[in-house]
Amino acid sequence: MVAYIIRRLVSVIPITLGVLLITFFLFRVIGGNPAYRIAGKNATPARIAQISKERGYDKPLFLNLSNPFDAQFPRLCGQLVRLDFGESITTKQRVSTMLREGLLPSLCVTTPLFVIETVLAIVLALLAAYYRNAWIDRSLVVLAVMAMSISSLVYIMVAQFWLASEWRLFPVWGFEGPQYLVLPVLIGVVAGVGGSVRFYRTVMLDEMNQDYVRTARAKGVSGRTVLFRHVLRNAMIPILTNVIVAIPFLYTGALLLENFFGIPGLGRLTVNALFNGDEDVIFATTFIGSVIFVVANLATDIAYTWADPRIRLK
Amino acid sequence: MTARRCVLALVVLTTLASAAGGAAETVLYGTGGDFKGFDPVDANDVESADQVGRVYEGLLEYSYLDRPYHVIPRLAAAMPEVAADGLTYTFKLKPGVRFPDDKCFPGGKGREVTADDFVYSWKRVLNPRLQSAGDWLFVNHVLGAEDWVKKWADAKAAVDYSDPIPGFQALDKYTLQIKLHRPYPQLLWVLTMQYTFVLPREAVDFYGAEFRNHPVGTGPFRLKAWRRNYRIEFERNPTFSGQTYPDTGDANDRAAGLLADAGKPLPLVDRIVEYDIREYYTTWQMFLGGQLFSAGINKDYFEKVIDPQLELTDTLKQRGIRLLKAPLLDIYYLGFNMLDPVVGKNKKLRQAFATAVNVPRYVEVITNNRHTPATSPIPPGIAGHVAKPYPYQFNLARAKQLLAEAGYPGGKDDQGRQLRLTMIMPGAGSTDVRQAADFYTEQLRAIGVDLVVQQLAGSEYLRREHEGETQIFWAVWVIDYPDAQNLLQLFYGPNKCPGVNATNYQNPAFDKLYDQIVSMPDSPERTALYEKMADIVVDDCVWALMTYPLSYGLFQPWFQNYKQHAFPYANWKYYKVLPH
Amino acid sequence: MSDATNNPGLWSIAWRQLRRNKLALLCLAILAAYTAVWMYAEVTFWNARLRGVTPQYKESNYDIRNHPPSPAHPLGTNFAGRDNLSQIIQGTRIAFEIGLLTSFIVIPLGFALGAVAGYFGRKVDTVVVYLYSVVDSVPGILLIMAIAYVVRSAVDRNEIFQFITRYVDSGLFAVCVGMGFTGWVGLCRLIRAEYMKHRERQYVLAARSLGVSDTAIMFRHIAPNVAHLIIINFSLRFPGLILTEAVLSYLGVGIANEPSWGAIINDSKQRLWLGNWWELAGATAAMFFLVLALNLFGDALRDALDPKLRTAETK
């Protein structure tokens, strides 16, 4: 077990490096030199050159023959090891500070959203699986697909306008207290639950088609007992995968929700950075999101062994 | 840029009774956006200038009510003595101005501002490590500035501020001298800009990289709380003193009630709170909710707010809401890259392009009359502007004729190939930009030209503009100070890409005039030259002139003392809130 | 499923099963209607494009801008006085073009990589798995945006690519490349798993012992047995693309000069607060019914063709 975990941990390194290369290539190599933005509209050519030099943009990209570590990519890797993500062009703040400040507000939205959605989806999926092919199941499936066929943008716009502004049921904007989180979480749940219900239902139906379920039923075990005692437990693996893989989302935050409702989290940070073309911030969120995803995947694999002893680690 | 300025004007104001009872504390609730922290050297956008302007101050500032704009002393005791050759400016500082108490000072007690502080602060603007965008204020003007920058840019070591710049001299505690290469009549404007504001060295040394988050300035307000990306709060700076509300103003100002508070000590509000609201409709809701002191007018909301006679609709009027509009000094234009093989060498083609764009129509449908058609590269309100008709006013028939004369009859070249032009606009994904892009494409199609508009993200747009990788570029120039030189530098040959002359316009006759005006003090002769230079540029059609923006704002009845200002960054201290 | 190289039975069995599913038939009818609208939009678009005139949906009439619904304009008019209904009809074209253009990247890439990885295994497999693990790890929307941004500026800048913008909007092209280069992972996984199974099957071993080349086995013998996966994958991926485009539009990397549904929704954002709901309602409804029909039909198709796939592909 320990050896397996170590081996998997080591396998994370090349993937992280690959992610780093992709993001570096997209943001630094092609994204270009932000010196013009920093130098402002009255920029003198001399200052543009100075800024490029100060920020290391005049260095070779990958390899400097005279000094192998004095190129942009190795320097970037060195920075990341020190958890230094550079500074934002639009706010001149350290990106690591911005990320630290944005984490809590993001978690305030995404954690309840994630928990409520998962629990609700599992309950609805169980319901659908229990009454499979009856009208309840069919209408649940159609409803779930309908819910996931509307753009999340529309959910937010409509809810913010009617529920918050017109009917005054919720605050329109702000991050002053728990009541400010209710509507964003609600929208997130409604927009996301459809897809989860559909997925969990198929997982459970697949499990119910297994031989042991039929045997149990033939032996006279009640449908409810089978569902809760056997099916749910065995369906835990795909459910766990689904849950863990969604963890990076907790970190990157609800991009659109935060932006529309003025929650100063990482999602809003990212969207603003995208609007402003703030390369270092986008780079950092992308990179950290990727690393968390890789680690979450690793956690899934390890969690398998815990949830289902049938799986043996190779 | 005007969008940001609208944001500036979107200020929410409420009055809260203080818990202690008795005197009501007045609080100004507003909306702000991203800014670069409180380091004066980084105040290179409207938002940052505004924030820095609250907590820091410089030698000079703009008069609030007087027009045309002029400067008055702020931390200087009086206007400077200028030597007869115009090369030496000597300032006397006001004695007794103190930095506020802060833990960066020994014993936590603030100290008096001295001439050395100014020298230090200005060296920081030039420090290449700090990457300030304000170096152009001093470089090639102040004696020794460029050598100092060059020396420290090449040096590996950290910048040593004791290394002198001959042009910046602290003669004694209260006397400051600036020496120049050649006369620099814009220097007084420059010293009102936030880059030049004074800060204590102790704060920089103490806070290091975090200095930008710990302002220690002499300004009317000080930072109280700040949740980045969401909310910022200022309170009255107890050590700010010595300034009262101005008593100079014309009859209009008096009629508008702008002189009611003349002589009262500043600032007039106790706190300022700003929220970082990005969607206009949120601001609008809050304004209608009565919490807002002001709201700009978004294009889509215009007809709800303003009736066809450009007056406020009755519902808003009944609530006592006022509409204030005044011209800004900015200009919107389409620049042609003069090095482009197609548009650069073909004056008739540029003229055809300019003539094909129906600017009055643009003003009506795209800006909802929040702009006026431009007639000169120098906006009205600045010496050098002449109110005469623009020679390339929209005229479809004439545009077609000019296009034919340019060698593209009906939009086809001599081999029958379709003429295709490319224009870049900043603001990828913005609805407003997309609508404007659609408009231009349609106008050009009417004369048979295929115009492709590329909407670019900010840094990509700037990069292409600066590197001359454009054919036509949509642009706006937000003026730095009310002197036409600030605009005319955009046509000066030596400023070509990657400098500010993004059109790469080269005209020896124009350059000769420019060399003449840069060192001329304000005079009728200089204004005459400005007019002549504007005519040259218009005749060559280097820019297709678009519009001059107006500032349009809605204000609650209980918000007082607001006068539209082209450089409003230090004006927060004048605003007042009535109990309501 | 039989191991036969050609499998005519599969499709007719599937069709028989689909025919019994009333919901699937209804969805098919909806999809047919959308396809008709799409064809109509393409004809309108190309007719104008080839004749070099302004298409009717792009003609502005600033005198009637932002008008509410009327008999002449059942969904009102937009900021430029253009008929919203024809904008939304053109949006159908954009939606389908996104689906197709993206698939031009996803299908060859996902299929080829999945096939070689599954068939050859070992080092090839390691490389392919590494590749898709990396792509999968980067947050999707950010990677799409970055690629789209890069592609767009390349297309805008280089003369070589200029020909593309004559036929396809550069923003549309960029978004499709972005979604293509992130979207191949799902298909690649499926195909890889399927090839791993098939390479041990009798018919493959037999073909190999007869000296048939690997390429021929991969593409002539195994491919027909897994072809249905591509169709299933497409029908389940398509609705996601349409929804993603809307978000991309909001984030500023959408389609610039054509009325995609995402762009229409984004444009209507401010005006909704002035009670101008018809633009939003029109685009949302158009998007909703297409995505819904595609989702439900995709499910039915998958159940009919390959019920085992359910858990692998639903999400």
C-alpha cells in the first residue's frame, strides 16, 4: 500500500511538469510581453526595454547555454517551488497574497454548494433507481436533463433579476453575511444537480443489474434493503470518483457565480484576470487548479481501496 | 477609459448617525475597481490615480472650480520662482505639514515633510526597478535624469537613493529646486500628477514590498479597511489641515450652490466606502434604491433615464435627481498606421475612410449622445482647439468618389480585387465594443470596403499598437494635462513606435513646429502654432476623428459640491453629503 | 456484439429499439426541425457571402432598435434594430458549426490516439495516457480560453491564416480549436479501452497471423466495430459544446462577428434589467430545446447501441 502510494506520488511529477509546460507555453510564450501594459500610454521605448529586462522577458525561453538556469522556464519552475507566482499587472499585488485572500470566500460558496448538490443528487438518484422505469424515475430523468440543458449564465441572470431584485427575496450583491450566500448556492445547486442525478442514477442501475442483487432479491430480501445495504455501498466507488474529481472546483471557485454576486473569491479573481489579461494570475490559478486535480485523482485511487476491498492495487 | 471614469462617478452616499449620538458622521459610499495599490509611482490609470489622490499630495494641484484649468499651490507655500531662462524652478514648501503617525516612524510619531522627501519620491519614479510608467515626466527634461536611469538600469546592485540627480536639489529643509535641459512649460501641470506625490522614505523601508498596501501620506483621507476585490474604506486624516473650501468661482458656480461652503475646512465627509461592483445594473439598482449619490449612465439605460430632448425623465426629476453633463478633454479616434503599405501611402484612401464613417449617427446610436463629434485633434476647452467644421464630415457620395480617386473604385483595386482593411479595437468580448465594431463594418461596406474588426484583449492590443503591427487602430487618448502638447506629441516623428506615436506619422514640417512649441510658454503665438499643427494633421488625415466624450452623471439631491472636472483625482475632499 | 468486421445487425437492432422509445422519436423530430433551420440559415448566410452583400440578419435599422415583439419581429429587435428571430436562427447555424468544426479535431485526434494506444499498448500507450492526463488536469474552461486566445491572435496576425477568416469567423474558429484540443480526451479513453479489448479477439489474432499489417487491422478490421462509439460520443458531447460557448462568450473569447446564442445572451444581460426579456428568452429557448433533445436522444442512442457504456460516458 505504502509503496503504491509512493509510486503514484512520483507519477504526479511528470504530469505536473507537463501541465506547467502547457500553461507556460500558452501564457508566457504566446501570451506575450506585458511590458507595454506596465509602461502605460506615454511609454518611452527605453522604459519598455527596462521593464522587459526587470521581469526577465528578455531572457531565452527554455535554455540559456551560458547559464542553464538563467532562462524563463527554469526561473519559473524555481519560482513555483518557492510558491512565488509573481505579481498581478492590474493590481501590482503578489499573486500568492491574492490567492490566499480569495480562498475563504470561495470555500464559503463552493463547500455548501458542493455538499448540498451531492447529497440531493444521491437522494434523487436513489429514488429514481428504486422506482426505476416507473413514472417517478422517468420524470426525474427528464427533469434532470432539462435542468442541465439551460446555460448556467441564464440561471444566474434570471435568478438575480427576478428572485433578488424584483421580488427582494435575497440580497442582489455583496458578501456581508450568510444570507448573501443563499442565492448563489441555490443557483449552483439547481444548475448542477441535474447532471449529477443523471450520473448517479446510471451508476446505481448498473449496480442493480449485477448478479448479486438478483440473487438477493430472489432470496426474498426487500428492495429497499438491497438498495441501501448493497447497491449504495457498491455504487460508492463511482460516486467517490465523481466527488473527488470535483474538488479542484472548490478551489477555483464558482467562476460565474462569484463574479455576478460580488463574492471576492478565486472565481471572481480569475474572471477579472481574464477580462484584464492578467497573465500571472491566470497562470497561477490554472497551475494550482491542475495540481489539485492531479492530487485529487491520486486520492481517488487510494480511496478505492478503502471503499471497495475487491480492488487490489497493482 | 471613459467607462472607468463613469465608474469613478458612481458613488453611493449615505449618512449614518454615529453610535455616540449627536453629530452625524457623513459617509460616502462609492464603487471602485482594480487599482495598483497606494504607491504613487504606479498611479498610471484613472482608478489608481483616484485612490492615490485621497491619501497623498504633491506640490501643486488643480483649482477645483475655476475654468480654464489652472494650478494652485498645495504643499508648496506659493507658486515657484522661475528663472528668466525658464530652466530653474524654485519651490518653497509650506512649513509644518506632517506625515501622519505610523509605526514606520521612530516612536510611531509622524514627522514634518521636507524638500528631501520630494527628491526621494521623484527618484523613485525614475527607479528602473520599480517599473513606473511615470518616467516620461522627468526623463529628457530634468537635468541628469536620463543618465541616472541609465546608470541604475544597467547596475546589478539595488538603487542607491543618495546618488544625486543634478536636476533635483533640496537647497534646505523647505527649498526645492528643479533644473531643466530646456524650458518645460508643462512642468507645473506635471507636478499635479499623482506620480510626483510625496511619501516618507521610512514607510518604504519599513514595509518593503507591502508599502503599496500601507499608505502614509499627507492627504485628506487615510486608509481604514480594505478587502481587495470587494470593499475599501477611508476615514478623515486627523493630521490633514490647512485647506479650506475655495471661494473663487464664477456666477454659474454660485448659482449652482457650489460656493455655499466657501471657507469651510476640508474634507467635508468623514468616511468614504467603495464597493467593487462590476455589473452596471447592480449599481443602477442601488442608485434607484436611494443609497447612491451618483450613477453614470450606461448606454443601454440611456433612454430610460434621458428623454428625447436629452433631459432627465419625469420620474427621476420628481425624486430631485439631477443630471450633470460636461465635456471631458479626451478624444476618440481611428488611427492609421502610416507605415502600412495600403493606408499609409494613400491619403485619399484615408480620407475616403474618414468620410465614410457617419460620426453623428455613431454618436446617436452607439454612444447614445454621450459624445459629440470631434472636429480637431485638440479637444474643446484646450488652447489650440478651433471650432470649424471637420473636412471629412460624413458624405457617402464624396467618400465613394475619394475611394475611386484613391485607386479603389467601388472598393476594388485595378485588378478587380476586393479592398480589405483591418482595424483593431481593445476589449475582447465586450458587448459595447462588438456593437461599435458592427457599426464601423457596416459604414465601410456602404462604400464597398470590406472592414474586418479584430477585438483584442488589452495587452495584445497595446502590444500591436506599440509595435506598429496595425493597419487601423481604434483608440482613445485620455489627456494627462490641459495642454495640446500632450496630444501633438502623438504625431511627432521621433516618438514613432514603440513610442507614443503609434501612427508612425513622419512629417518634417510638423516635427519642426513641434520642436519649437515644446519649450514655448503659454502664449498666443504658441496657440497659433498649435492650431497650425492641428491643421496639418487633419489635412494629412492621420486620424479619422471620432468623438469627444461628455461626462454624464446622475446625482441625488442630497449630494453637494460636485463640479465635473477633467482631473478629479484630488476632489474627494470637496464633496459633501446632506442628511437625508 | 459480434466480432464480425461488418456489423449491419447492430444498427437495425438499435433502430428497432429506438423506434419503440417515444421520447427518443420526439427528440429526433426536434433535431430534424433544428437541422432544417440550420440548413436554411446556411443558405441565407452563403447566399449573401458569395454574392458579397450584407445578409438580411446583419442589416441594421437603428430607428427601430430594441423594439418589443411585434408581428413584423416576433422576438423584437436588438441594439442595432436587427430582427432577433433571424439572429437566433443564425445562432442555430453557429451552434451546429461549432459541433461540426470541433468534431473535425476531436474525432481524428481522439480516434487515432486512442486506437494506437489501445492497439500497441506499452510505450505508445504510456505516452498517450500521459498526454491526456496532462490535458485533463488543466481546468477545462481556462485551457479552452488560452488556446482560443492564442489561435485567434495567430489567425488575426498571419497572412497565411487570413483565408480562414474569409469563410469562418476567426473567433468561431478559435473557440472550436480550443474545444477540440481539450475535448478529444473522452473519445480517446473510450476508443483506447475498446481497442485493448479487441486486440485480443479471435478475428484480430487471425488477421495478424495472416500477415495483415497493423494499420490495416486497426483501421480496416477493428475500426468498424467501434465506429458507433464515435456517434454516441458526438451526440453526448455536442450539447456540452453549446453550453460552453455561452460561458466563453461571457468571458470574452466568444464569437465576435456572428450572432451566436452565447453572444445574444451576453448582450441581453444589461437590458434584462430594463424589462427587455425577449432577447434572452428567445436565445435561451432555442438553446434549451436543442441541448435537451440532443441529451435525451444521445442517451437513447447509447442505450440502444451499447448499454455498457452508460457509466463511462454519462458525465
